[in-house]
Amino acid sequence: MQTLARLATLSLLTVALTTVTFAANKNQGNFTLAGTVRIGSTELGAGDYKAQWQAESGGAVKVEFLQNGKTVATAEGKLKDLQQPAPYTAVVTKPASDNAQQIDEIDFNKQKQALVFGE
């Protein structure tokens, strides 16, 4: 009987840790840049990045851009609901007034929301 109680406790702990881990990863996504792009006033070079965001008032989100575990840029954005989950991760850019490319939107693989900037 004691073994059964320990097994039940271990199962509940596993479910709780999995839930916390899943919830912690909900507001983040990984993406790769093929070339240099701008977010706000910061230029991001080619490479692998992670975006993490926190909801703020009025539907806005504060987004941190991390590379190798270090924050390299922050920006304000919004979450946009997609009609269906994105089939792949994509970074949509648009030309800035000085013809540099700036991030306009980031869609994350199999997610129904995208990050949108500059609106």
C-alpha cells in the first residue's frame, strides 16, 4: 500500500512539473535570421534567436530577443490571432525608411498566434 501511495505522489509530481514547464514555455518561440534585420533601433545579425514575451496592458506585449541565453534586444509588439496554426516558423520583414529590413511579424511553427511589431 505504501508503494502505491509513493507511486501516486510521484505521478502527481511529474504531472505538476510538466504543466509548469509547458506553461513557462507558452510565451516564447525560436527563430532563425538569414541576414541582418532591425527590431526597434537594434540590429540583429544572422543567427538563431529566442523571443520571449509578457503581456502588458491594452493587448501589448513586451518582447525580449535572446541569443545564446542573453538578451540582445527588447521591443513592444502585439499578439495576432491566426486563422489556423502557422505551418512553419517565419520572420516577415519590411523595408524601413532607410531601406534597412525591419521585423514586421514572427509566426511560430504550429502556433495560432503571431508576434506583430510596428502597429
